[in-house]
Amino acid sequence: MWGNLSDASKAAWLTIMQTTMSKEGFDRVMGEQNADGALAAQPSGGGPGGLKFGVQYYWVAVIGTPSATTPWQWQWGGHHVTVNATVSGSSVSLTPSFIGAQPATFDASGAKVRPIGDIEEEAYALVNSLDAAQKSKAVLGTKLIDLILGPGQDGKKVAAEGLAGADMTPAQQAAMLHLIAHYGGLVNDEDSAARLADLKANLVTTSFVWYGLTTAGSGMYFRVTGPTVVIEYSGQSMGGDPSNHIHGIYRDPTNDYGAAIGAGLK
């Protein structure tokens, strides 16, 4: 547990994360972690079933023996954010990882922080760039749904539905690629170059689906499904504002837990 680690151990662990992840990715998950600290500071200070909020209740784990040649994993996470990193030689996989936040907006030293605010804004911009015919394919309901391939759903598949990249304009394709690059770009720059090239190569066969209203701030669910990626973003209506309580998952059905890089550990 994070709260039981020494300052030296915490610093060493954060160095591992910073080396494995991109600056954007590291800053994003730290922001999500800090959101949990803001949640803990609220009057209730806790959750259902005795769930405890706050940075001290995050956990770290090493699976296998760190090596330059044989596969190993590190895991880090807590309430609303978890990163699973599989390292195999020079390759790194960060899927599956849970990318969410509660609250999605909070104050830190007088400044408003939105750890996944850019993802929210870009998703609304993409769906609202669609014409009526495109929206009829992409928007499948006005009510929010929760994650289909969230925690505990390893190895399961979801059929592609919604609007395919092939049916988008070049500008819309670029917007979708930029949106999903926030997930593909969680990993360090060396590994993200190959990841982003793969996502771009498969863009025309990647689909975008939406549940919820398309008015910014109303709360929404979107899913991106491609040959090597599944991304889900789900606003949670329980407990108030669905735009301020987000569940999210980032998967690669071919490479979760490093299956495609010679690992496949759990």
C-alpha cells in the first residue's frame, strides 16, 4: 500500500512509472490519483462498503523479476485509475488499464484540475462534427451505459458498432485519431511511436459509438473499437453529475498483459 512505503521507495517507484510512461500519460494518471485525494477531503471521506479514498490507499506490485530480456510486470492503482505495465525486452504494453476519475473536476491550490478534460472535450467535438446520417450510425441511445469490458472482463470481446472510420471525413478521422492517441500515447515516446502507427494504420476499420446526449457536460459514454484497441469512457449517473464521475478502460485485444510481446502474464 502506498501509505506504507518510505519516501525513498515512493520516489523509486515514481521513477519506474515515469520511465515506462510518457509525460502526458504520467501526468494524467497522477491527476486522476489526486482526484481521489480531493474526494477523500470531502465531508464523507469514504465510500460504500467501507471503501477508503485517498492517495495512501493506492497499491503497487511487481510480478516476475525485472529483467532486460524476460517478461515482467508492474501494477499501480487504486480508486478510479489502474495501470498494468508489461515489459518484455524493449517492448512495453500498458493494456489493460483503467482510466477514470472521481471527481473529474477538482481544485488544487486554487486552480481547476480536469485530468481527463481534454478527452471529454475532444469526444464531444467529434460526435458533434458528424452530420445527421453519420450520427444515426454513431449515436445508439440517449441513456448512458457502463463499461462492457471493464475490470473482470479479461479475454472477452465486444462487436464493433457505430460509425466506422471509413465513413468519416478526413478531418473527422484525424479527430478520432487524436482522441485515441491520448490512450495510445500513455506509454513512453519510444513505444508509443509504434503504437500510434498501428492505430493510424487501422483507423478506417475502427468504429466510434456513442450513448447519451451530445450536449457538452451532460454526461456520455463512447467506445472506440478497432483490430488492436478497445477504449470505453462512461459517465456514471449514480451519485449525481455523470460528467464528474468517469469509468474508463483501455485495452488491446491482441496484447492485453503483453500477449503479443511474448508475455501473456496475469
